[in-house]
Amino acid sequence: MAKDLEAALAAVGPQLRALRQKRDITLTQLAETTGISVSTLSRLESGSRRPTLELLLPLAEAYQVTLDELVDAPETGDPRVRQRPIERNGHTYIPLTRRPGGMQAFKQIIPADAPDCDREQQTHEGYEWIYVLSGRIRLRLGEHDIVLTPGEAAEFDTRLPHLILNPGPEPAEIINLFGPQGERVHVRARSRG
């Protein structure tokens, strides 16, 4: 077991170097992103510094990979995603991906909104793609007001003020795809003067 651990740790350096080179990132750029010094990154890649969780976590985040991928852990063999649903503002989000960072996919269940619902459009960095599985969705995108029905999709730059509503009468189900920037906190869009 000790030999397996040593072999796994020894493989981390070349794996880190390969990831960095594949993404065409310099040590200086990676140091700026992670807060880890250039010399420490260089020693990690060469194998002269032992990888620690404290160093690997920011690297996994910078490369948008899991720790398992970073240390080349063996596959578990079970590809099923078993994430817990997330409840937020009456909406249910069911994660369809388990990889941190990168593209994230969710099935979203949206209850019917009250007829007098007057929520504000929001903006955030990124890009969003939605596909309606059932029910109806009202997409307010900038000055557009569109109703989408099952089988219809929409994609948009999330820096445009937007709001997804369910005009009812039944709950709606959609598939959402978000880029890594699309996971940031929403901010309210300011109305035009």
C-alpha cells in the first residue's frame, strides 16, 4: 500500500505539468490564478515537492477538474450522477453533472408563478441554454418576452437582463446548461433611465 501511495504521489507532478501545458498556461499565469508561488509550482511539477491537499485544491479549481482527475485516481466504474436536489426560491434544481467547474447541467422544476408576479430581470457573467421538457416557460430577455413550450430551446448571453418564469398552470420542467461563469451570484439588472 505504501508503494502504491508513493507511486500515485510521484505521478502527480507529471500530471500537473501535462495539464498546464495542454491548456497553454505559463507557471506565472498559474501562480497568479492560484496564489501558489512559481517556485512551488515548479517543484510540484518536477516532483521535488510533495503534493498536499492545500496545494492541490486551488490547482483543481484552476484547471476545473476534480481532485481524482488531478491525482489520476482510478475510475469507480459507476458513471451515474447521484447528486441531491437543491431547493431555491421554490424551484428544484437536480444536478445532472458532478464535475466541478466547466459546463454544469441541471434539470429544473419551476412551479407556476402567481399571476401578479413582478420579479426583476437579473444579469450575471456567462451563457445559458434552456430546453423545455414539460409545461410552459416565459423568458423575459432584455425587451423580449417569449413563451417556450415543450421541445423548444433558447440560448442567450446572461449579461443581458433576463428572467425565467412559469406562466402555469402546471409546474414546468427544463434542462439548464451553464458555463462556469454562469454559476456566479445573480445581481439585479438596473432599469434603463
